[in-house]
Amino acid sequence: MDLNLVHLCFSLTIDGFARDRFALFALRRSFPSALKRATCGRLLLCGECRDSLACPWFPLFGQPLSSDPEAVRRHQKPPLPFIFDLPLLPEGAHHCRDLEVGLTLVGSATASAGAFVAAMRELSAADLGDGSFTLSLDGVVSRGLFGERLPLEFARQSGAPKNLQLLPLSDVASGGGGGGERLTLSLVTPLRLFHEGKGLRSFDCSLFLRGVVRRVSSLVAAYGDGEMADDFRWLAHQSREVRVTESRIRFDLSGGMTAAGMMGEALLEGELEPFLPYLRLGEYLHAGKGGSWGFGRFQLR
């Protein structure tokens, strides 16, 4: 599958007093307008101007449906083609340095990396906080598959990044090979899973695995050059064979209902190998509702 990811890391400093450890999750309220100003610059509703078909903002936020009816039937509305890794702030954070916000761009969205950097530079404390702290951007790097970090260099004329490190989908999915029947899943930020329209308050491994498979395959279909060839019905059946043998996952309400979700660790056992490519990609792409805005970030061991 010919699709690349780009992973950017923004170094931030908070000056002042951040009362809420979920303060950076307010990014989802201010970033769309900042990115629109960086790409389009118009105040019209999206789709109302003459240039809507060529607008660089619309493919990022418009979630356009595929022209293939069969693809629409399978995937419905595609996810957003970017994913923020947002840190939880220390309790009562005051003058925090070296905070890092990650950003993964998927497929065609990698061409807009420069606009994402410009939008991050524009964001102010009034956008993200409650007026009690200020936020400044200290630097941005492009992160490679093995953790290599290259400070971004920008073209003088266009302002576009010149040295983005592309992460091929197949390389991320392989993760260096290997398999196994046990892994530890750590939910780093609140995971919000829904089943039959209702939010879950306890971890369901099968629903989690099926959700990761669905999210990854939908992103590939929408922003790549084709679809993944796996048997998704078989994977859904296999997901029920994976067991949770130890769990310290709890429903976390410390951030209020707007940031509520499941957090903690669980030990998964069973035939995990068919899901490993999706889980490795899921470490970049997240899981559950709000994945693009920092929710549902997980790590594997």
C-alpha cells in the first residue's frame, strides 16, 4: 500500500498557571480556524467560495466521501487525516518547559505540513487557555521511524518544509517484524469507545481491536491509493479470541465529561499477530472518538 505518514514534534513552553491537566485538549476548538487562516484565509463557510474544489483546507477538514459507492458503504465518512499527540499537564503546572505535542499527517495531508506548522505558530493563549497562562512554540522537528529528529528547514520562497522524514505505511506496520501472543496495552489518553450509540465505561478488547482496524483501514482508503486487502470479517471474528488477563483500565472523569474516557493498562493474550500491523499504526493514529484531537492514544509493550 503506497501511503506515507509524517510525524512532527512541537516543543512548547507554558508560562503561567495551567489549572487543568487537559488544557492542551482545547486545541480542537481553536486549531481548525487557525489552519483555515494558514491555508485559505477566507471567512466564508467552506464550500461557499468559487475555489472550494481547489482549496487546500477542505480536504483536511471536509472529510469528503469517496467517489466509489462501495468504499462509501464500507467506510462511511472518513476520519480526519491528522492526529495530535497531546500531553497531560502536571497538576497545577507552572512555567512548564520542554512540553511536546506530536502531530501525525496521513497520506495527502503530508503536503500541508507547512500550513500545520504555521497554524501552530499562530495559536495564542487566548485560544487554548483560560487567560491564566501563555503558550509559546520553541521549535519543531520531523521524527523518523527509529526516533531520528531533524529540525525542520523551510524553503525561503514558499515556506514549505524541505526535510520532512516520510514514514512508509508498510514500514510502520511491520515494526521490525516479530509476533507473539502477549502484549501490554497502555491507554495514555482517554479512550472513548461507543457501541450501539452508547459510550463504554469498561474496556472491551474485541470492540477496541475492531475499532483500530476500522480506523486504520478507513484512513488508508480515504487518503492512500487503494484499500487494505485483509479479510475484515475474519479479523472481527478473531478479535473475540483475544483475552484480557490483567487490567488496570478505569473510566477517568478527572477532566470532566468533555475529556472523560478509559485510561490505564491491560495485558492482552491470544492470537495477536493478525492485529499487530494495525496496532503499530494505531500508535500513530489513535483509537476511538476524538482520536485526531489527542484522545485514544495508546502504546504497546
